[in-house]
Amino acid sequence: MHEINLVAEPRNGDTKAKILMNQGRIPAVVYGPEMETISISLDKVEVLRIMNRVAETTSIVLSLDGKEYRAFLKGVQRDKVT
């Protein structure tokens, strides 16, 4: 199975998406059964690089604060301006 690794940074859920994008980051959310929802940000260049290679069944390993989370891309929201 193909697997992609991404390094995530924790973020305050109040941080505006526009501010993150101006810093070269993309806001994201990690959630699942039996876990607390985590707001994160990802490097914009890395995310754009993998977007064409990722399907809903592609396993993504998120490294966050020394922990690894196995994830799948559930949905993408795009900014019409960018």
C-alpha cells in the first residue's frame, strides 16, 4: 500500500485560514473515533505536491508532536481566490 508522510504543526482553532496561508501553511483537522479533534496546519508546498497522487484510500502518516497519526484525506475545500 502506498503511504505518504507529512509533518503537521498544532494550531489554535481560532487562527484565521488567511493568516496561515500567508505564512505558507494550510489549515487542517484530524478527527476520528475515540480521539479528540485536533486542529493542525500543514506545509502548503508539501500538500500541493501530493494532491495529485492522493486518493481516498491512500494512507497518510501525520507526524505531530512526536506522535504519528494514520489518516486518510476526507475532503478538500479550496479558496476560489488562490
